[in-house]
Amino acid sequence: KGKGTGSRWESCSAPVGSLREWELVEDDRKDKLAICLRNLRTNHMTPKLTFQKAGGMHTPGFLSHERFRWLQKNCILREGDIVICTYPKCGTTWTEQIVLLLLNDGDPEKMDPESKNTYSRERRTGKIWPVATLIDPDPKASKPERPPATEFQIDISPKEFDQMDGRRVIKQHMPRKAFLGQTKDGQLVPGVKVIYVTRNPFDACVSAYHHPGKSAPEDEHTGLGDDAQFPFAAFCHHFLERGIAWGSWFDHTKGWRREHLVNKDQVLWMSYEEMHEDLMKAIKRIATFLEIEASEDLCRAVYLNSSMDAMKNQMRVAQDKKGAAPETSGDSKYVHLRTGKVGKWRSYFTPEMAEDFFKVYSKEMEEFGGDLKFHVGDSDQI
């Protein structure tokens, strides 16, 4: 077991209300990482967050080191594949919707919002998330423990994955160094197109704080979203120091930014904020990058069916048709589609927290100078 405020923090006093009031308390083992945060003033201890360890990063409970190694061997990409890669809570589902609509004539009837547009054999369309759905068909092979979420409810063998027709749409949250389907020498497969969508870390942190579910199957209750049990300031410290599953936001963003700068033909750099500011422009950028001949009518159809309100409405209609009983009331049942706003973080950060957060951000991202900017709301940039 170990504890400490972490290497990203300068050694200095912790004023009241700052992120430095918290320290990480870790149980770091060979294959698992458990984290709590302790308040240095009150001694309050948060509930535990538990992760697996694979590929040099901490991962969700459903991705062990053994499964990661199997995926490295069996997730084989090919020319024409479209990979939507993001750090979690940075616009994954939104971008998937846009790409799938571009490939399906803008028709919302070909979408499946309840499963977050997971591949359907019946519809012969949808995104594939190899971590969730690519499974060893050998009956003697051990099956990974997976959450009950709809994204995990289809098993796809490597053979079926290989035999899928047309352009496959693939989801990944992998950092660049752990990207599934790269060549043996660590390069992107020729002809594969990666859309990397990033988001300003302030809003990404807030969205991750409200992400449903548990970090690992053994977690009883993470307390996330409950400020009494797991204060937002504690989570914010954790986000900066370790990040949620798939490593830190900084390492993830920097790795893919470097790849984009040397390989712009294969990696499109998009931001959640630019999609929010001008969705039509973003749709056309994506279509051009993917070499899709998108008419004005098609772009308009994609635009109308990929707004946050349109996507929530599609889910309402789908659940009403099935007579599905929502898990919770109101829009909270569409929790993976939250507000879709830019600058919501201002309602969560105190000035002291924002100052601490920005200092860490500035230090971590200094290699890019003024070439990389993020809109953070109210016409402000960092």
C-alpha cells in the first residue's frame, strides 16, 4: 500500500478549498489498482475505486491483462476501417452517431440508441467495441466478466469480425501506445482512419464524475456523483493524478496529438467543443476525412439526427416501442447523454480548484505551446 499527492503536484501548502487538500491512498498490486482519497484536514476517506492493470495502464474491471493480450493478437484492422478513439466522456457516442449516419444515408431508423449503436447482425450495421464484444469462440476458453450494459450483449468472434462487409466502425478508448490493431512495429495499418475526439479537461472531468456504473465488478458503491461520500474535489484530484480508466487524460491526449501531428492523413483531430459550436462544419470535416461523398441533403439529415436532443428523443422512442421500464426517472435514464454543454464545469469548480487544475494542465501540456487550444466556455480558451 502507498499514499501520496502524486508527481503532478508541486510541494506546497494546501489552502482550504484547493485540490491539494486531498491525497491518493493506493493499494497497487501486480494486476489490480485500488484507490481511495483522503482529506488531509478532515481525514474523510472516499469509497474505493478499483481497476485492473493491462498494457501499462489501469483499466476497467472487464479488461484484464490476459484479455488485453488476447485482443492484441485477435483484433486485426484492415484498410477502410474507421476507428473512433476518445478518452472516456469526450464525445464518443456523439461521433459514432455522426459516422454511422454518414454511412447509412442519414437514416435514424438504422440507429439503435438503446445499445449505443452497437453492431447488430439483423441490421448489419453499428459500431464494434472489441474490448466489449470480441470473444474467443473456443468453448474451453474462459469468458471475461462483463457488465450487463447493452454494449456487451453481443459476442463477435475474430472470424466474424474479419468477414464483416464494408467499412467497419470501431470504438476504442485506448491510448496511442496500447491501440488495438496496430502493426508489429507500432504503426497504424495503412488505410485505417482514426477520428480522435478530445474535450477540454475541465468538462471531461465533470462528465466522468457523473458516469454511471462501477469501476470494477467487486466495487459495491463508488460514491461518484454523491458529494457527501465522494466529493467532487477528491475526484478532480484523482482525475488529474491518475485519470479514470485508460490512463490519464494528459497521457492519452498527448499521445494522440503527437500521432496526429506526424500522420494527419490517418488521424483526424476533432474537439467536442468545435462539434458543439458548429455541428454542420464538423460533419463535413468528418465526411471529407473519411472520403465519403456527402451531399448537402445527406449532411442535413446527419445534422438533424445527431444533435443531443435528437439522440435523446431517438432513445425515448425506442424504449417506448419496447415498453421498456426506465431504470430511473426523467432524462437520467439517458445518462450517457448528459447535457452536451460546454463550460458546465464552472458550476463545480471553486476558484481555488480551478487554479490548481489549470496549473497542472499548463505544466503537462507545455510541449504544445500555443498550438493546442481548448475552448472552456464563455469564449475562454486554455
